Amino acid sequence: MGTLKKAWRQRMLVLMIIPVIVWTAIFSYAPLAGWLVAFKEYQPSKGFAGIFSAPFVGLKFFREFFTDKQFYQTLRNTVAMGGLVIVIGTFAAIAFALLLNEVKCQWFKKIVQSFSYLPRFLSWVVVASVFYLVLSTDGGIVNEILTRLKLIKAPVAWLTQGKSFWSIITIADIWKNMGWNAIIYIAAISGVDTALYEAAEVDGITRWGKIWHITLPGIRSTIVILFVLAVGNLLNASGFDQSFLMGNPMTMAYSDNLAVYVYRNAFVMGRYSMSASISMINSVISLLLLAGANKLSSLAIDEKVI
Amino acid sequence: MAIPAITKGGLIIKTKRKPSEIAADVAIYAILATIGLLALYPLWNVAVLALNDPLDTLRGGIYLWPRMFTLNNLSLILRQEQLATAFKNSVLRTGIGVASALFFNTMAAYVISRKDFIFRKAAQRLLAVTMYVNGGLIPYYLVVKSVGLRNNFLVYILPMMFNAFYILIIRSFMDELPDSLTEAARIDGAGDFTVYWKVVLPLSAPVLATIGLFIAVDQWSQWFDSFVFTTDKSLTTLQYELVKVLNQSTSSVSDINSLRQRLQSGGQINIVYTPQSIRMAITIISTIPIVLVYPFIQKYFIKGVMIGAVKG
């Protein structure tokens, strides 16, 4: 047996890979087996093994949430917030990278960049706390500035207004992530052939013309790759933390997303099987989105991302 | 007046720039300066309020600088028992979490960076799957519960022990190391663990720094595991305490109330607080560690995102 012999010779390597295999089996694959719970009438008191002994009910829970009005509301909110975060976030990061690239003064560039990605390292809890403060009706800076500029008559309780929620989440996400996301674009821009710019200068092409005809085409494949990955992540882009921490009963019609819906079904209502069936659909849709976006990208840049 | 900046021969001559060019430059610098300030200001605002007298804050108008400077808000938080426990747990989980995850992730990465390893492909596939699908909240919860991690400090460590994406980044770094170094050690009779521990790990210092910092931020920012998997108050974390304060859960506030009564009846200082001053103080305390190390670690983060981008 060649394989066994070789495995024995590499026994140290085999020993060293065992922890990750065991860990993956427990924390990644066992939960996948746990998807079974979505098809069963499961009693939370029965523990993990109870998944297997519980009575099989087929697609009962899938039918249940597909006929639940709240499901469609949360799906809409999830797609809307995810879409806004991805599209506007991508635009913002690229624009920021392009602007930075126009700056010749190195120290200025460095300082702005350092500031810009500090928020990336704050937890969403801290971000939520910061937004509670700046949006507060009680002397929050946003209301203060807007009333002074006479744009609003009296302070607005932004976080209790359903209609503002999507914008707030988008702004919060951009505040947190734009600087960080721009790093890759900045690196891609610095990789564009400088000879092209020199040639363009000889031809008298304007600054904007250079960005439009040289820089952007030069970083096209980076943009496409990151966009594909982002689309695969559409359902998770507006995460649990954001909606759970910044949403409240008054904004629920707009703030409730799939992650919170899954959580609520599980731990507030105790409907484990229902919750698992929603997670499962979420995972499946995400995979389909990723595969679809990957296919599209192969048309756009002639190479598959994954 | 437009003066050609470049002669036909390609020789670049410095000349006066067009007014429109200068205007564009001014606009660009102004926009970028605004972005930089907007990124920083909200945190500054929190810090200023955390350092201002709570009653004075109620009068409003504090945006740039504390009007009545005080450290009482912060010291009140640190003297509160549950928050002190939370701080200790956050530090512990970050420290232990980083050390253990670094060890195990790099070890796995080392094995799959060995091109002759017999189960290399299989191990890689096994890991790749975990990056694209996960069981979701309930199946995961049931697993974690059934392996006895509820109300167990290890729930902060074990589930974050491995990360397929980090393993991938570390592996791609190790792939770049010259084979000659490990070969030399092997000829000297070193086993694989020795090669990993004595040769590869020290050479991987830059990627260790990067990934270690990623893990530290992951650990420090986590609150959901405390929320779902612990009911034991002694296992709480700083981020989770902040969540409770944000959700207007009164537990922390009433604890502080009782502390205040104890101190006052003992004839000590008269402590004043408002829900806002408490929130700001906890926010700042849970942010300070990151802001303090930030200037030193930035360059590693950038390196990390670049390796991740190339390979990811």
C-alpha cells in the first residue's frame, strides 16, 4: 500500500493537520449536518442528538416562512441594505482611491489615509454607540449642524425613523469601511503602467481623461473581482450587528433583516427548525449568487474569480 | 493662459499650471481633508463627552473640547465590578485567542504549504468549503452547546481557533519562503515539527504580525458569543456590556447606582453620572486599546490586506 506507507513516513505532518481536521468537522461540518433540523419537528430540549431522532416533517417550515409576510419584508430589507452598501460602498472606495492618487503631497496623503481606516477596527457595537451620539436629538452634532443651517426646524430623531434607516446603515458602513476597502484600489492604481500616463500627457489629455481612459480601465479586473465577491455576500452585507444594534421597534419595518429574523425565530420565539430552514435558504441563495456573479465576471474580464 | 507643459521632444518643463488645474487641486485637498476629519471626529466627540462632567454635558454645546474636564466617568466604570470583570475577560480572550489561533493556524498552513504532503489536496478542499457555506445560527448553536461550551470561557477560544481564510493567507506567505532554508534543516535531520517551529515560524514574523492583529481585532470586537452562549455574569465581555447599555438594559446602570449609594453612605465622593456619560465612558474604554496600538500596527494591516487580495 503506497498511500499508507507514505502517510506513515509523513506521520508528523499528518499529526500536525489533525487539529484543523477535527476542528473543521466539529465547527463547520457538524453544523452542516445540523441542517437536517430544518426538516424536522425538533424539540430544543433534546440537544444535538435530538436532531436525528426528531420526527421528519419535510418542507413544513420552508412552506411556513415562504407564506410569512415578515419573511418578505426582511428579505426586501436585506437585499436593499446589502445592495446599497455594496454599490455605494464600492463607488465611494474607488472615488476615494482616485482622489488620493491625485495628491502629490505625501504626508497629507498618508495622514488622510491613516484616519480613513481607523473606523474599520472598531466593533459595530462601538460604531452604533458613536452613531447614537452624533444622531442624538439631545445636542447631537448632526442635528445641531442641520438646524443651524436651517435645513431642519427642530432636531430629528433619525434612529426612530424607518425611512432613514437604510441611509443611516449605508453611511455607517461607508464610515467604517471606505478607507479600508480603498487600500486594494490604491494598490491596483499604483500598478497601472506609468508609461500610459506619460504618453497621455504628450497627447494633452486632461486629468479627468486620464482617470477615465487609463486608471479606471487599468483597475477594471480588481473592481470586477471585488464586486463579484461582494455580490456573493449580498445577503450578509448588512449584517446582524448593524440591524440588531441600530434598529428598534419603531424602525423594524425597514431595519429587520434576515440575520435578525433568523435570530428572533430561534431565541425569542424558540422556533429552532424554522430558524434553521431560513439560514439554509440564505446559504443556498448566497452560493447561487456567488456562482452567478462569477459566471458574469468571466464574461466581463475573461477570468473567473473563483 | 495655457502654456504647454511638455515640449514635443518629451522633455518636461516645469511651468505655471492652469487656474482650472489649481482649482481642481484645491477641491481635491479640501474633499480629502473633510473625509479625514469625518473619519476621526465622531470618535473625538465621544472622547470629549467621556471626559466632561456629566451634569455640565447636559447643558449642551460640547463638541470640540471638554468644558469641565473630569476622569470620574472613566474611573466610575473601572470601579464597577461587572465592568472590571468584563474588561479582564476581553483582555484574556484577546490574549489567549491570539496566541492559540496563531499557533494552530500557522501549523495547519505549514502542513498544506508542503507540496509533497500526501493529503494536501484533500485538506485544502476541506478548508475551502468552510469559506463558502456555514450551517447557520441554530445548527451552530446546537453543536457548541452539545460540546459543552455554554457558560464556558473556552467558547471564546475554541470556535475562533481556526480560520480558513487566515490559513490561506499564511500559506501563501510560506509558499514564498525559499525551499533551500527548510531543505538545509531537513538534511540536518530535523523533523517536520522542528522545521515548522524553528525555521518557518521565525521567518514568518511579518505574516504572524498581520494575522495576529486581525485575530486580536476579531476577538476584541466580539459580543455575540457572550450574548448567546453565556448567562454567567463572570464571563461577560466589554463589548457585550456596551451592547447592554445601548439596548437600555438597565443592569449596568442600576449596578452603578448601587455602587454610588455605597460610596456616598461611606462618606466618600459624590458621584454624578448620566446614562450618556456611562455609555460614552464604556465606548471609550472599549476603543482605547485599538487607538493606542493603531499607529504601530497600521503597516501590518495594509500588508495583510494586500496578501489577502492577491490570494483571496
